Amino acid sequence: MISGQTDWPSYGHDPGGAKYSPLRQITTANVASLHRAWTYHTGDSAGQFETTPIVAGGRMYLSTQNCRIVALAPETGAVLWTYDPHVRRPREHRGVSYWPGSNGAAPRIILTTADARLIALDAATGKPVDTFGTHGEVDLRVGVEQFPNAGYSFTSPPAIYRDLAIVGPSTPEGPGKGPSGDPRAFDIRTGKLVWRFHTVPQPGEPGNDTWGDGGWKDRSGPSAWGLMTVDTERGLVFISTGNPADSFYGADRKGTNLYANCVLSLDASTGKLRWYHQLVHHDIFDYDAPGGPAFINVVRDGRTIPAVAQITKMSLLFILDRLSGEPIFGEEERAVPKSDVPGEASWPTQPFPLKPPPLARTSITAADLSKRTPEAEKYCREQFEQMQTGPLYTPFGTKTTLVFPGAMGGGNWGGVSFDPVAAFIYVNTSNLGAIGHMTPSPAGSPVPYRNESGYARFLDQEHLPCQQPPWGELTAVNANTGDIAWRVPLDTPNVGGPISTAGGLVFLAATNDSLIRAFDSHTGKELWSERLDATGNATPITYQGKDGKQYVAVVAGGPAHLRNVGDQSANVADSVIAFAIGGKDQSGKPAPTTTASKPAAAASDDLPKAPAKALVVRVCTKCHGVKTFAGTRLSREEWEYEVNTMIARGASATPREFKTIIDYLATSLGNGK
């Protein structure tokens, strides 16, 4: 094998994000002998653990829940070095990037942080590179100073192209005004800004007229928070962009809103636009494009076409020509339901690929409701009869509306994997509905309408999905035909991504049941599973150690955004877990356990009475309603994390008020921990 093929040197294994390894020591014939080899515990508590480790130069590098950076021996999990950037208000973080060095410069670990810093570390020592920026750091707030108190953070690893680090921010999704979501490129040697691309075209730039009269001005986002991919041969970077703010109200941005909800192809050296393909027009659904555009090859009529595969929250898989952005299997604009919100100008059509079909549920009828128990069927039917629903792209209306999929997907940031030998694209999806309705905002609010409980899930009295299974699915799509090759049910909703290998396997640890599984990549048959310390809300990796063994590794921290699906109160850990054939964990520290599901408290329509209740309602319901969180029970540490995430997304209050909110939530909506 050539150098690098035994490693996992970037988030998606290769710059194109295919998440495929040519390793074949672990196969369909011996995967049943895969056992835990070692476990590393970060020591961090609470927070979302979504990182995908990388392995390069004989070391494993990862970010923890609090964004500490750790280098481990990939064969044993032994700590080599740690670095703490002391991030204020940590939030989800999906990993770091490796720069191999050049022209005498040593390899570096490049990362971004939730408090908007770009940091370069010496890969061997973990020390900041003093010649980069200011003592190893670049302040990414510089250039977006107009909204100093608004959330502006970075959650995904930078894309690396030659000596450039390309980064994209996560910006507030409500209300409409806030910092820009422009991706930018920085010189890895010096930290100097090289280019910036406007995701909201400025006056005089193509696409500015897609925002209506003044809708472009001071628009928050659209962000580029997801994973980016790089065509190193052609010098192109591919970016999938987020939805415009506000996520559910667009009367102040009439038009299609370029370059929101797009796959972008940019010149990686200059940031100049090569092409774009918009996946959602005038998004009022929170259907941002989550996973990076993965590189695939499509063989048609004897010709190999370089392409990208982009999964969406709508569960639509767009397969686009990598050089032009044109749909390879065709696409059509279809009429979709109209919004009844006063002043809203929802777009009359949306793009649908002709192949493949949707990969998750996109609608629901009374016949689809849960029959899990008589009590669940009754509970769900009573909810369903009070709501309006419709086909894909039904907007939240002035009456309570049920939509499929909700903002969690469908697909999500885990993206897809592509096996170039089988020519299959592997996609995991969830079947989760969302409930909400548009209601007039309180006087003085930045937007006249907000979505009351737009992130509430369609769940029964035990917090399990209100429709019949499957609640998640894993699908293989034939890249050469666009047809579904196989499709298997998963027991639960899931967030995280799959990987595939030359050993004929697909690994997935994203399900909400704390299992990692291996499937036959040609048939979808489940061949192996192992219990993790908690849900692996992340994407696994595989690599070959210096000892010659092939390992499969994943982090396990808990269900994060899916923690209210079932009772997940004990589903939390801080583990990095590696498996190998015949592995025997010598880590010595007992693993945390996950309890079986039990009935959760039913959601309340209101909050418990206390002096701080009015403050909570004022600050925490600008973009959603009370129902979104009234039924949730978390520890103080978890509520602090949630409030910090809310701040990052645009919540506005004084530090003292935020402390009061945390005190109220921990006391009134605590879980006793």
C-alpha cells in the first residue's frame, strides 16, 4: 500500500471525504472476532462528543467534549500529549486536521474552536506554533466584528489544500440579522487571510437580487458549518452551506436566497466561484445541507464521470457532476405547499433528483401511526388528529404542523461513504418528525413570527417515535445507476456517519442504542455488533497500527441531539474505543454503562413557577417556544452546556441573566444529578 493508505489522515479519510479505507485485514469472514482492544477516557463531562479522530504520522489526534486536543498512541490509547485551548462555552466539535508540512516546516495540527479561533500546533509536541498568527492563534472574529455579542463559532475541522486552511463558521439561525457565514482561507504557515467568499452576495455581485429588497443586508449566515472536501488534482474546494436566518421565517428575504442551501465549488487557491447547485429555495424548514459533498465516480456508457454525492436533511441524495454541478441522473422542480404565514413568500417549487428516491420517510398518514402499545397508539393518534400535515416541504403554518423529516433529518452531518470497488454510496438516515406552528412574536421581537416548538419531535408518552418503524435506515445506492442496491432498517434514529472498507464491510455507530455494527457492504446483512459505553454520536475510523493490526475506533459520548428519544438519562460517557481482531482491552478502567429505556416524563405545556420564569420565557423563546424544552430533564452541567449552545446561536442577555437562567433550569427542570 502507498503511504497514507494505512492511516486515517483526515475527517473523511481522504480529501474527497469518501470515508473508505483500502485496508482488508478485517473482513466479512472474521469480523465476528472483532473485540475491544483499548479504551481512553477523556475525563470531560457533559457536552456533545461528535469528534472523528484522525491517524497520521503514527499518532491519533482528536478533540474532546471541551475541545482539549489529545494525541494518543493508536495501538494502545496511551497519551502522548494534550493541549487545552481553554475554550469559552464549548459546544460540539467534530475534530482536527493534519498538515504534513513542507519546505522544512514540520507537520501541524490545525483546528478551529467554538470561540472563533484558528490554532496551529506542532504535531509532535502539541505546542502552539509561535510563527502562526499571534503565538499560534488567529482571531476569526476579525472581519466579522459588526455583531460582537452574537454567536459565531466553528465546529468542523478545516479543509486543507496545499498550505491553506479553509474554514467555515456556524452562525445564529435566528433572528435574521447577525454575522456572516462566509468561508475563508488562511495561510497555514503565517495565519494570514488569503481569501473570503460571500455566501450572501453583496451589491454588484451575482445573486444579490435573490434576497429581495435589502434582504441581503446584515443577514446572519448562511453558514458553512459542515464538512468541506477538496479535489487536490483540480484545485477545488466543495462546501455545503446552511439555511439563511431566520430558519423558519423568510418574509424579510423574498427570493431563492443564494448561496444558502447550496453545494459550492470554489477555486481552492482564490475562493472564486466555479459553480453552485441550490438544494432548497428560500429555506423556511431549517433544511441546511449538513454533510460534506463526498467524492464519487459514476460510470455511464463506458465513461467515468467525477461526481459528488450530497445527502440532505430531506433525505434526498443529490449526485452532481463534480466539474459542472449538473445532476447526473436528472432533476425536476416540483410544486410544493404554500405557507399561510402573513407576509411569507414561500418558493412555489423545490428541486427533486429523479434518482435515487428519498432515503427516509417524507410524509405520514393515520395508517402509519405507532402500534407499539395500545397506550402509545392512543397517545400518538390524539396528537395526530390535532395537527395538519402534508408532503415533503410542507411549511410550518399558523396551525400546529407535523413535518417529515424534521430538522434532524433524514440525513445529517455524518454524510455518506463511497466504496469505489462496489460503486455503492452508503447513507444512514433517521425517520423523525417535527411539530411546530408559526405564532406572532412578542412585541419588540426582531421578527414578527416565530416557530413555537419547531424542534419538538413527534414522540409518544415514552418519548419513542410516534410512527411505526423503521426509525432509522441504512441504504446502499448504486452510483452507476442511481438505484437502491439494498436498504436495511435500523432500530433507532441516528446521527453520525458510516465508513466502508476493502474488507467488504460498512461500520456504523450512530444509532441511539449504544451499539457499533458491521454490515456486509454488498448485501446489507448485519455481521457484528458490540456495545459501546454510550451512543457513538460520531463517525468511526479504521487504520493500521505499527504492530500490523487493523483497528476500528470511534468515540462514545451519548446521544446529544437525540437524548430525548427514549430515556437516555444514563447514556453518557467520555470514551474513545478501539477494536481489533482478538482484541483484549487492557485499559483497566471500568466502562460506564447505559441503562435500559424506561418511560420519560411527559412534556409540559408550561414551565414551573419561579421568579426567573419570566426571564427564561423572554430569552429562550425568541426562536422557538416553551414546548421545545419544557419536558426535558438534565443535570446542571448539561443545562449549562445547552445555554452556551443557545448563546452561540444568537440568544441575547447579560452574563448575570444567563446564570439565572441556568440556575432556574437546573432547579426546575433538573434530573437530580
